[in-house]
Amino acid sequence: MNGFTDIRPGGWVRHLPRDLLPYAILGRFDRPIGSWLLFLPGLWSISLASQGFFLGLWLLLLFGIGAVVMRGAGCVVNDLWDRKMDAAVERTRGRPLASGILKPADALAFLALLCSIGLLVLSQLDTTARILGIASLVPVALYPLAKRVTWWPQVVLGITFGWAAPMGYAAASGHLAWPALPLYLGTILWIIGYDTIYAHQDREDDALIGVKSTARLFEHNTKTLLTVCYTGAILLIGTAMAMSHLNAIGLVLLALPAAMLARQILLLDVNNQPLCLNLFKSNRDAGLAIGLAILIGQI
């Protein structure tokens, strides 16, 4: 493949049978960062609300599996909607549907398989979490449309990718409680921030084909947007921790992910595509640092 792309067919997926490789790329299994970012809000909420160690471990296993398969399902839906636009964008023209390696019927069959696994995972949760899981299908389906009609598709992605925050809280505690609200809102702000960085990879191509994003809207003011989003995220997550009566050490440890997010803002060059991708990926470590703060706050 020529030009800039984030497809990594030379990773672990190269060991797959040749016929399965396009499906792995379609589900982004060659790039686990998306699964990490979908899983982390679940890690935070389960750690915040879990009623026991072994229950917490079991839920984390379920949410880990669910993150992989539902992120894959979301990517299939996205690529079905966007296959014509993806063919016009340098970073995405090598995707299986955009390039014609797979047909829409192949993608729909793969989507059915992923959703079946997701439903099996969902069946292991309690009623409130199941309802939330089913409801999450609405924003998953709407996200590909958002970038066609609003300059703020990252908000829709935040609502979608942050869904594990209230869902994990409900799974761990059996119900929703007030700490889940600031945790969810903080998660949404975090996602708006990191996906704006990600969207800068496609900013010029998006302008040519009419796709909207916060990267285009805040092109020269992205650092200001990130400062607002990341500061709000840390403050809201800290509020959720305080409402859950976590100890002061956990709150102090939020300084670590705050510094990691601040580093992204300082280093960002919106015209450097590889740098934008690397800074975007660094959110996995920032998210794990938030999880560590919550866990230590429980001690």
C-alpha cells in the first residue's frame, strides 16, 4: 500500500489464513488501540463500583471480550456506511470494503457473527446492564451519519465509546448511581479530545469530500479545545471518585494522567500525521493511569 495508512497487516494478523486476513483488518484487529479505548471506561466504572474482587475480575473479562467484538462490529458498520468516502481518503482507501477485497454481503455476515458473540457476553450481565447494552446499538448505528450532518461527530463518538462507563457501573453494582454521571461525562470529554487528534490525520481529505469534524472546526485552535476537554475530563472523573468516597491518594494520583494528557497538548502538531496517530495511541496509557488512580483510591 502506498501513502499514509494506519493499517498494519504485518502484525500478528499475518499469521492468519489468507482468507481471514481481510476480516481481521475490517474489524481493526490489527490495531487493538480502539478496543483498549472502548474497554478503559468499563475498567474505570467497574473499579469504582465493584462489590467484590472476583466479581470485578469476571466483569473485566466480559468487558474485555465485549470491547474487542463490539469495536469490531462498530468498525464494520462504519466501513459499510463509508466505503465510498474511504476510497477517496489516503489513510483509508486500503480498507477491505473501500478497496473491494470484501463485498458488503461478506461484511454483513461478519457483523452478524460479532454481534452474536456480543449478545452472548451481554447475557452474562444483570438486567440494567443488559438494557444499557442493547440501547448502545443506537449511537453505534448513528455515528457514521454524524460526520455528514454536524461539525461535532466526536461528541457522538464520545457518547458511543464512553457507554461502558454507565454500563460497567450498572454491571458492577446492580444499578446506576450518581457517580456514574460525572464519570460518563468525563469520559465523553476525554474521547472528544483524543478523537479530535485522530481526525487531524484526515483533515485535508475530509475537507475535499465534505466530511465534518472537530479537527476541521478547530483546526488552528485544537490545543485550546484539548485543554478544555482534558481538564474537564480529569475534574469530572475526580468528582466521580470523590462521590464514591475514594481516598485522597487516588485523587492525587490523577496528576499522572493529567500530566500525560498535558503532554499530548504540548507536543501536538496538527500537520504531522504520524505524530497525531502516536499521540492518539498514547491515550491507552493515560487511561490505564486513570484506572490505577481509581484502584489505589479504593484501598
